[in-house]
Amino acid sequence: MKRLNLREGRNEETVSLPANVAAAISALNVANVSPLGNGDWSISGVSKVGVIRVADWQVEITPKVLIDRLFFMMSFSTDQRFWQEQDVILGSGATLLDTIAHSFIRQAAVALGRGMHQAYETFDDALPIVRGRLDIPAQIGRRAGLALPAQVIFDEYTVDTVENRLLLSASLRLLHLPTLGQAHRAAIMKLTQRFEGVRPIAPGRPVPQVHFQRLNERYKGAVALSELILRNTSLEHRQGENAASGFLFDTWRIFEDFVSKALRASLARHGESVEMQSSSFLDQGREVVIRPDILVHSNGFIRAAVDAKYKSEKNGRFPHADVYQMLAYCLRFRLTEGHLVYARGEEVLKSYVIDPPGVTIHCHALNLDQTPEMLLADVDLLADRITRPVSARADEPICGFGEAQLVEQRPMTARAVPRRPPPLEY
């Protein structure tokens, strides 16, 4: 097995690869790949983390943040209450796949500790006998009026529930990953033997939704991980006889989900309501769609717009594209403030005062190398800054969270603060 190790965010590097491996990396949007000749390729802009397998090559992409921090942020796209710190204690050499497989085994043990969940399920099937009630329209449409097989609908108390199908399907998907460690593979193979009478979800079918109540509450953690596994292992690229399969994550999406949902919880504790990913139009012709990550509401008014950015946009022609985007949000919703939240990196943290129209755009950064508790504490500080009146923080320097680093703040133009406009209808 030949290996290629890439790291998210690393500068451009030159590697020797077969053409089919380079094509798979490009097709799966892992990185920008350019041919240099003689089997050499330039790889830059690595934007995913995880692992892919192409023929006898294994490509591992390591995140630039710690695995346990990335895993913690992932929990906010499901239900973080059921994710525990023990899930990620695997040693410094653990990969993202190791971490997820380990946690899945633990959560599945919790779910199945009192036996498999059973419930009444409705089945629509063709049987040699009539069971339940006959589906007459289907019998006529599909069977052209023939008596058998009978198209019937019936209820049955069974272990073939949505929860168990998700766990079985996630187990099988993990077993199909050639990079799964031997210890985890053995544990998951043993786990699949418990799902007798359960059908896996057919490939290509959407991941079904689970509605939790007291009887299936113990499945929450395992179902959350199953959904994570099924949504991120469905990647495949085919070129001729070569197939590439991957277990990949977009780190920018993980970060933006984390900021949006953690900040929503913090703002709620301040008594503010939050609207997430609300679509609107910038122009009167309703052609230019805008979708801020968060709109903060206070007393019926939109108070501020917040957008999470894993890294700042690097564009030679538009070096401040993120600021332009936030300015569009502020103009559309008649706001005097907007907030850009970055992962700590090379971003310049400052306040941009746009005059006219008197809009201030604040840039913040979260230090992802902190412990989860400290990271959430910094999100609380960010929520506090957003909700405080402008007059209470006019002289406060902008800083990156996680360390008291003072950064330049552009002076605000002296002007009367405009009166809050009436709420918009959109």
C-alpha cells in the first residue's frame, strides 16, 4: 500500500503520483492539482480532511487543528449532549477515522445495552398471501389486476426500525473503508452480528429522520454518529476501471456549523432570538440572493448580522471580499453593525468603519487550539460583545479570543448614531 500524507492548509507542494490518484484528488475536491510533467503534480489549497483510497494508494489528509477539537466541533452539527471527551482519547497518532469509529462503537454499545429497540413499523410489500390490508390501487397499477402476489400494507412489531437500520448501515459503511484499523474492524464486525432481522438502507437512499422519545432516547448518540458516517462516506469517483472512495469532511462547514449553533445557544442565554441561514434578496428584482449565517433579533428588530468564516477570502482583485459580503447584509437589513468570525489564523482583526453609510464591521477570531470548555467560553464572550450596546464598547479594542492580544482598531468617524429603523418584512 502506497501512502500520501497531506495536511489541510499547507502551502503548495510537489509530489509524484499516478494520474488516476491525482484525478481522484481533484474530482473529490480535496485540493487544487496541477500537472508539472514527468509524473509530478503541484498540490495546493487542501480544503478537506479524512482519507481516500485509489487502487493501491491511500491518501490521508490531516486537519490543521487537533483531532479532538475537530471532533468536538462536529458534535454541534448533530447533538453535542451525547458526545463525551472519552470518545476522543485515542493517543496522538489517531486519525479522524479512528476517532469516529471508536466513538461509534462506544455509542452503539450504549444504544444496544438493553437490547435492540423494537417498534411497530408499517410495511408496503408484495406477498404470496394477503396480510394486513390490500393496497388496491397498487395491485391494479403494478400487478395489472393479478391476484398474486398481493400488494399489501401491514403493521408489525419488529427490530427492523429506522434506528437499527441506521446503525447497521453505518457499521457496514465503516467496514467497507479499507483504512479502518484492525481492532475497530473486528469490533464493528461483531456489532453487525447483533442486527439479525434488520435491513440496511439501500445505497443512494436519503438518510431517514429519527423522532426520539423515551423508548429510543438511548439511541441518540449512536444515531447522530450513524448520520455523520453515512453522509460523509458516500463519496466516490470512477475513472475507467479505477474507483476512488473517500471518508471526507469539509472543515469550513464543520467550523461554520459550530459557530452558528454554539453562538445561537449563547445568544439565547442573553435573551436574544436568532434566525439562522435565512434567505433574502439584495435587489428589488429579487435576483441576488443573500444568506447570512445568523441574524440576531432583539425586541422585534434585527440587531446584527453574523457570518462564520473558517479563513479569510484570499483574492487578489477583491482582498476584502468577506467585508464586502457583510456590508451587503448590513445594507439589506439596515444595520449599523456586522460581525465576521474567523478561525484563528493569519486574519487581521480590526473594525472597519464604512462611512457613509455609517456601518461598522467587526472581525473576530476563535482560537481552536483551546480546550472545548475554553472555546465555548470564548463563544460566550463573543455573544456578550454582540449584545452589548455600541456605547458600552466604543473604546474597547478588537481582539482575538483565547489570548489578550490587542489589535489595531480603525477610528470611528464622529457622527450621530442613526435611529433604529422599523423592522423589515421579508
